[in-house]
Amino acid sequence: MAKSVEEKVEEIFKKQLDGYKIKHYTKTESINPSIDNALKNSVSKSGGSGNNYPDIRVLIETSSMRRIPVMIEVKGTKNKLIKYAKGGTDIELVTKWATDSKPDAKNPHKAGDDNYSTIRDYAVNGAIHYANAILDGKGYDEVIAIGVNGYIVSDGSIEVELDAFYVSEKNSRMPKRIAAYKNLAFLKQSNVDNLAEELDKLVLSEKEKEALAKKVEATLEEKIKAIHQSLYDNERFKNYLTTNEKLYLFTGLIMAGLSTEGLAPIVMPDFKGNDDKEDNDSTIITKRIKAFLKKKKCSEDKIRMIAGLLNPVFEKEALWKPINGESSVKELYRQVKDDIIPCLESNLHLDFTGKIFNSLNDWVSIDNDQQNDVVLTPRYVTAFMAHLARTDKDSFVWDMAMGSAGFLVSAMDIMIKDAQSKMKDKDELEAKIRNIKENQLLGIEILGNIYLLAVLNMILMGDGSSNMINDDSFKYNGNFPANVFLLNPPYSAPGKGFNFVEKALGQMANGYACILIQENAGSGQGDVYTKKILEKNTLLASIHMPDKLFTGKSSVQTAIYLFKVARPHEEDDIVTFVDFSFDGYGRQNRKKSTQEVNLKDIDNAAERYAEVEAIVLGKKPKTNYYTEKNGLVIKDCISLNGNDWTFNQHKNVNTLPTEEDFKSAVNNYLAWKVSSILRGEEFDD
């Protein structure tokens, strides 16, 4: 192994900083308490507790008093500047050991344990680890991570290399490369304002956001299942908590761990292990939840309703009763705080609580779900449907059976992005986004356990859930000016859920409705509702969806039906039918796999969804997977009876045999007869 010249490399760059008159700090020098404590309290670069010691630290300051910490990590061996994860795009940080260590290993480990070798051995990777530690401390929301490396070349001199990355909360901590500079001159005071301008330009592309979203979803599901496994294996909880109670437990612990303005989250020293029914580790959680909801401006009625669901769970003695001074709720909170909260505190608009719900549902059926009615729609489908319904910044979107609010989350994301692309005035944009969150979304859910998840979902999106209603949808007679209706109804309801559609569309003056429903509801099994819907609304499109859309939960065949509201369907109206049975995704049963394995893009899924969206919206597609020529798109009329809405009912099947069919039949017959003769079988002419 080549001899490391790390100390010499460090001296080279310290002299650069001195020459540029940039104040810098060594491993043990203090910058300020915020950075010091963040590095001290984070997991060390070798794992476990212990301080983090970046080789060189700098704190730059712009002319507008914007302060940005700079963490510099030094290595002194060739090929130790940076290591990318498999695939070559993501920077590798903490990984998992694939196998157990040897019995005589200096640092023994088990398969599945965290592997810190990459952040310990590579300069950029280690610097990014330190950057994340500072972000964890909440004192700063942006950090520059610099890796420098050097090695001896043939003439005996030291060749140095440097790479710099920007790590920020605005980019959900995905490192964005600044540049591979030749030296540290870009940190000079005269260059700092220009550097800050360059940092502001480093934002995630839509492709990066989608990749990050999938990564976070997969991590979240993995962590939830690990916590649930620990609950399942714990003898104190086995057969003790129902699935609903586990939902409430997760939700409460998350609310207690989230940061919000003016209210710090619970930290581990807050737990005292008191053995008292009125003052214990669980009461610390429930008091914090109430304070959290008040800070989020939830109504008193909503707070009482949530407390009525959560408090009975946290009052269970098995949670708060200390054993050797430690309560189970403290350990569960530690797992949620370390593993779940980081996934939730991002700028990604995802149906996180739907992921929690589905992960728990992998184990046992959710209470109230004997009829498979509680099926949460995948995020990529909710976004697809919101686009089909022409959602934009001025839409008023509602869902009468909102589940965990997945449709509303996707719609809100689209609305905010549309506002950001069209509004340039910062104050006007902020006011618009606030109005979108508080006034332009409405959800109704009758099941209390699912409603609780919807409230949490919208709180995570930055809203006080002001328009989330826990009630029977058919009792709602408000004045919400809806012009976008999104729904995946309970299929056991009248008309397989079309009763919800007929009710909602009757309350809308204009706009569009996009429904994911059991497909045969449109082929005569939708009762009287489908015919009544056509009397006032136009069916624009019918999309036959993949048969394994809800793999592991429900096996019903579904379709998406798109309507133009308040315009009666006429006999000669053309409806677009699409066979979307293959959407580019491969699916496996969730109970046997993680999210990463369960849903895989095996054939350009994103492009396929974009193409179908373009076809339905009357735009020019960029690809041609689905065309009238290949029979996957049909444009046809329907009857006004509401019983011929499915793709297969309009598919032309040509039963007249061709010459090729005849040749194939003769060939098959002759091949069979020859093989039979060779076996010695006899035939009568």
C-alpha cells in the first residue's frame, strides 16, 4: 500500500488559506457552539458516539451577513478523493455490511450493520458526512463540503486534487457539485459573494427530485418495517397492540419528534423513566403532541379528536413502565427520531403517511378493512391523475374519501410548482403558496384512524390541515368551490363507489374529475350512478390500468375515468380509450420485498405515463408506445346508459382467419401427425 502523505497535503492547503488570508480552524479549535455541538452530538465518522473532527474548518460570510460553514477533509493516498455508489451517480456514505466479520477482526460486525468505511477513507465522502452532522444540529441549513487529496508522483512531488459540493436543506441534502477547483481561492473574501450566487443556482432537477423521492420512500419503508419488526419481536407488545394502535403509536411519536417554529422536538434526555401513571415518558409525548398541534394552528375540536385516538395507546403501561430505568416508549422514540424523522423533514411532497400505513398493512389487515376498502393509491398514480384533471395554481381540489390524503399531496405539489413557474414576485408567491395550502384543498375521511394519517400528512406539507374533515362525505354541504375532483373510492360502496362521484359532481359548477375505480363499475355494475353521471357530465377518457396496481393488497382490476364536469354527455362525443395494462413498471408482492424491489422501472415508465397524459389531454406525445395503429388507443362513442366505458368493450376482435392462420394450423397438424407416426401410433383415414 502506498504511503499516505496526508499530513503534508493538509499543510499545503493550510498554507493556501493563510496566503489568501482566510481564517481557518484545526481539528480541535472551536468555531462557535452551534457547529461544535452539532459535530459533537452526531454519529462519528467511525460509527457510534464520539466527536467528529474535520481536518480543516472555515466559516465564510457574505456582504449580506450570510454565514456558511465549510468542512474540509484531507486524504493522502491516490484514488482516495471521492467514491461513488454503485451506478456512478450518488456519493456513497454509510452502507451495510454484506457479511459477518471474521472472528478475530479488530472491529467485529454482523451482516446488515452500518459500514462507515467509505466516509472514513474518502475525502469528499467524509466532508459530506460532517456537512450532514452540521445540518442535523439545526443551526445552519447549508454547508460547503470540500475533499482534498494528494499523492506522490514519479518525480517525487505531491500531486493534489480538490472537489467541492454544496449540501443544503433546500436540496433535501442531496450533494450538488460546485466545481473541482485547483485551489481554495474561491473561499477568499473577495470571491464569497460570487460563490453564494453560484450556490443559489444549484437546485435539484425534476429528474433528481424524482430519484430522491424514490430513494427516500424506499428508506422510509425499510425503517418502518424494522421498527415494526422490533414491536413484533418484543414479548411486551406481541398480541398487545392492534394495528390501529400501532398506527396511532407511530403517528404520535412522529408528531413528538418533528421540529416546528417556536417548539423544539423532544430529545432523549427529556425522558426521565418515571414510574408514575400521571407523570411518565408517555405523558411527555402526549403533552408535546398537544403543543405541536396548537403550533400548527389546528382547531380545538381537531386536537381533542386526535388526543382521543392517541392518548389511550400511550396510557398503556407496557409503553411507559420503566425496566431498569428505561421505558419502551423511549426506545421506540429513539428509533423514530433517528430513522423516520430525517425522511420526513425534507422539501419533498410525498404521501409519507400512506407509506407508513401500507408498511403496517403488510403484516395484518387494518381494522375496518374487511372489504379491502382501504387501498391507498401509489404516488405516481395520484400525480398522473392530478395532471389529467388539469390541476394548476388556481385549482380548488377535493377528495371525498381522502385516505391518507395522497391525492391532495400530489395536487398541492403540482399547484405549488405551477405557481413557482409563473409568479416572479416573492411576496405574491409566498401568499399564493399559503393560500393553496390553507384554502384550495379539501379532504373528507370517515375513518378516524385514516383521517389521523391525513392530518399528519398535510402537517408535514406545512399546513395546519384546516380543510381536513373527519366525517361522512354525504353529510358535507359546504361552499368549497371545487373545480378538480380526485378519488379512489371504497369499492364496496353503492355503484362500486360511483355514488361518491355522482354526489361530488353534483356539487361542482365546472372543472374536471379523475376517478380510479373498479373497472367493471363502468361496464354495467355501477348501478344507476353511471347513467345519472352522463346526464350532467362528459366522459372524456377511460384508461385500463395494470392488473397488479395494488399488489399485495387488492386484486381488483381498475380503470381511470376522466370527466368534464357540468357538460352533459352527447351520443356523438368521442371518448379516448387506452390500454395501459403495461405501464413500464414491474411489481412484486410487498409482503415479500422492500419498496425498491416491489416497484421497478423496467421499461421507461415515466415516459409511458407522460405519453398517456399527452394523448388524453390532446397534446402531441413525445413517444409512441400507445397508438391507434397498435390497437392500444381507441377513439369511440359510448351509449348514454353508462354501461360501456371499458377498453375491452370497444376493442375490435377480427375473427376472420388469414392465410397465415391457415398455414400455421396446417403446420401444427402435420408436425403433430409426423411425431405420432414416429412413435408408432396408427390413425384411421
